[in-house]
Amino acid sequence: AQSVSQHNHHVILSEAASLELGCNYSYGGTVNLFWYVQYPGQHLQLLLKYFSGDPLVKGIKGFEAEFIKSKFSFNLRKPSVQWSDTAEYFCAVTSGGGADGLTFGKGTHLIIQP
Amino acid sequence: NAGVTQTPKFQVLKTGQSMTLQCAQDMNHEYMSWYRQDPGMGLRLIHYSVGAGITDQGEVPNGYNVSRSTTEDFPLRLLSAAPSQTSVYFCASSYGRFTIYYGYTFGSGTRLTVV
């Protein structure tokens, strides 16, 4: 069975600070990795994904993530956060092409202070 | 193009009552799945389906039933609601073999309270 661990449950940053949210997964085979964002009161939206090729992937809203296979990690980064980035962030993994759904981490609640 | 539609948005049930959470997608997606979201727990997979007539259990299936008679619909049934099923429920769908390229699309959720 696969699992996902997100290291930081709550993160508070000031605007313009740099962001890095940790994500580690446990699965020995081929995986596909995702970061989703949930703004207050809304449903999940896809930020970015990795399935093959360049391990540095870029997503929407200036976010990027790096897949490091040797560390089983897929950390999310943003050079300069904005107040509107306040949200819950979820790392997720699937294997086998996604047929059996997603396994999520417990999420990181990010608060950006003006 | 409505995407993934969930109804109702809010529901209060009494312990022991039954109900069905509806999920419909109009994108001709093969894969569909149900998740529950609880504080500090992230989202956990309840049931999933890879096509009409095919369903399987996820991480937390107890107390829930599903069926997939059409590609578009994937209802989640609570046969006898319990307070432990108080949660926010999300339905998601994806393009089948293209899931790894496009990810899953999520509905807006159903907030269920069991008293």
C-alpha cells in the first residue's frame, strides 16, 4: 500500500516570503504525483502534477515542485507568496495510472499574513 | 460543461437514517471515486470505479455502498448513518488512461452531519 506524508501541518508566512512544503511518499513502483490546493470553502483544484520526464514541474499560480526519486519526495515551492495563497495544500499519489484513486497526505494549512 | 456535480451541498441526518449522495459528471470520464475529508486526516478514499458496472473498495469503505450503472453517475449510499460519518464528501472523476496527464477533477463537496 502507498502512503503520503506531509511534514508541516500548519505554516504561517508573511507576504513575499519563499515557500517550501514537504511531501514524501512510500511506494516502490512507478508513481504519479500531484499537488492540490483547497481555498477556504471551495473544492480541490489541481496545482501541478508529475508523471515522467523533467523532475522539476511547473504549475499554476507560480508554483513548482521537484520530484526526487531517491528521496521519495515531491516538495512544493513558490519563490514569493501572496495573501491569496492562503489555503490548504494536499500532496497525493497514485499508481497504476490512477485507476484506483488517489492517496492523499493529511494536508498543510498555509496562512499568509499581509 | 458542468464538470463534476454533487448534490446535496449540505445534509443533516439522524442516526440510523439512510441517504444517497449524488455525483454526476458530463466529461465522459471513465474513472470516478469518492473521498471523505476530516480535519487533520486529509482526504481518504471510500470507493472507486474504473467504468460502468465496475466498483471497488478504497481505504474506508465500511458503512458505504456504491454502484455505477452509467458512465456519468456514481452515487454513494449510506445505509444506516452514524455520527462517525459526519464529514465532507468529495466526488472526483478523471479521463481513465489520461489520468496521469490531467489529474482528477473534484466536485464541490457535500457537507454531511449525522446527529
